[in-house]
Amino acid sequence: MPARILVIEDNPANLELMSYLLRARGHQVLKAGNGLEGLAAVQRERPDLVLCDVQMPGLDGFEIAQRLKGEPASRAIPLVAVTALAMVGDRERVLAGGFDGYLPKPIDPLRFGLDIESLLAKGPPPEDPGRQWEA
Ligand code: MN
């Protein structure tokens, strides 16, 4: 099923790569180059899925997660971190920070595509925060 997917990412090369891979699978892509643009795009466009970089100048991924998950209007939109989880405990930190799941960087084109389909097939994340919702 084609989905409308918002990608929030400050690195232009990563933004283009993810957009290209998503479009190649038939999805409609909305792009935001920073956190503020990303928040505005969520409110305006109501995407089916949000992929969000964690490390960004200005509003970072954790602040975006806090805002989106704190608003009833955007809480149910799946929010997935796209990040290089290098340190022990990073995965837990991302999930505890309000993200519904994460995808690893660097982006592997085949794995990325399969993970996206897997996430979309799951539908909205569960209301119960104890349940996992990951690719
Ligand atoms: Mn970044």
C-alpha cells in the first residue's frame, strides 16, 4: 500500500537517499530539512509515518518526539528514529524518548525498504507503551 511518509533529516544526502528509496517503492514522500519544518509538516500533512533523524541542530529528534507524542492530534502517527546507534543503551534511550521504533544508519537500501514495509504493515503503534513496535 502506498503511504505518505514524512522524512525529517538535516543531512541533505541522507534526506535524498531515503526519499529516493521510498519513492522507488511507490510511496509519497514529504521532506523536511530541520525540526521546525518537520513539526509544521506533521500538522499540515498528517502523514502515515514519520522518519526522523535524532541529531539535528535546533530542534533535535528527542524534542520532536516529545512534542508530537505530547499532542493528542499527532500521538497516533508512527514516529521512527533513523539513527546510528553506536552506544550501549542508545536503543533504549530512543524508545524511552517517545519514538515508536528506529531504523539504523548507515542506510542499507535493501534493508531500509524491507523495514519500511514491515513498519507500515504494523499500522499505528500500540497505545500501551510497554509493547514493542519496531521493524
Ligand atoms: Mn543529523
